[in-house]
Amino acid sequence: NAGVTQTPKFQVLKTGQSMTLQCAQDMNHEYMSWYRQDPGMGLRLIHYSVGAGITDQGEVPNGYNVSRSTTEDFPLRLLSAAPSQTSVYFCASRIGGRNYGYTFGSGTRLTVV
Amino acid sequence: EDQVTQSPEALRLQEGESSSLNCSYTVSGLRGLFWYRQDPGKGPEFLFTLYSAGEEKEKERLKATLTKKESFLHITAPKPEDSATYLCAVLDYGQNFVFGPGTRLSVLP
């Protein structure tokens, strides 16, 4: 099993550009989430999904879009990149409805200049 | 609203010097408390889940304990390879998963 796979690992964008961060899991987990991690701020939830076709906003959703057309994939779209979106992004998945923790991907380090 | 705090923010230990990290939480209904280890440049890696007050879990030099308001991660005779950031998180009855800010541990040889 590959677990949770994120691509790319590193990305530099110019202000105003758009891009999609990819996330795929092969564990048949219902729940998937996107977090951003900034120094001193911990992990903050951007968007999450409890199953294919169902998404919802987390703590810091502005400037990001998600969709969940399959159980395996949960891409995160930056609509118009801003320097404030410079961060490390983590995708995570877990079994739904049970008391299990998240499995995380290895992260995408994004810099917006 | 669920809240998780961790202390200290950073901790430096000599190799072999045992200590504890604290995770305090306020949650509407606790379904589970989770400890993760995060190495620089990597995603958090799952360590333990605790479900009820009084429960303890152990793994090598780490032992996690849980009370009704806090959890401790005890590190016995740490080694330099235990250096990492340790995160705790709570899962509530609404399936909300909330992370604390982490404790950055450095173990010096």
C-alpha cells in the first residue's frame, strides 16, 4: 500500500497563478482532509470530505477549492495564489465514523512570490 | 469549541534525561486522543490513540497517559533519534479532529 500520496513535493507560484495540489489514497478511507501548517500556527483545516461527492469547509477555506469525485482522490485547487498561501500543505485520510486517527501524506511545500 | 494546547512549546533534553510533554484539551465529547510524531520536512506519523481516562499506551521509550482534561507523553531515557515535533489531537463526537500546536523536542547527545 502506498498510503496517502501527494504531488508535487515542492512548488513555486507567482501571485495570481492557479494550480492544483494532488492527493490520492489507496486505503479506501471515507474521510479526507487538507491541512496547512505554518510556523507557530499548527495544523489548520482547509477543507474536508466525508465521502465521494461530499465536501465541506474547515477553519481556513478562503482562496481554496476542493472536489471529491472518487473515494481515492481529493485535489486542492488554489484559485488565484497569494503570498499568504505560502505554507506546507498536508493531505490526510482516515476511516469514517470510527475512532481512528488520520494517515498523512508527506506534504507539499508551496511558495508564492 | 474544541481546544487543544500543548506545553512546553520547545524542550531540550540531554540524552538519557527523562521528561514529559503535556497536552490539555477542552472537547464537547471525547472519542479519542491521538499522539503524532513529525520529523522536519515530513508528514505527521501516528503514535498512539487513547480513548478513556486512565488508559495508557507504550511504544519503546514513549508512554502516553490520559486523564479527563489532559494527556501526557512520557519519554524515558531519550535518544537523539527521538528529536521531533510531537503533536496531539482530539476527535469529538461530531467527528471534528482538532490538533494542538505541538512540542518541539531536541535530544542532545
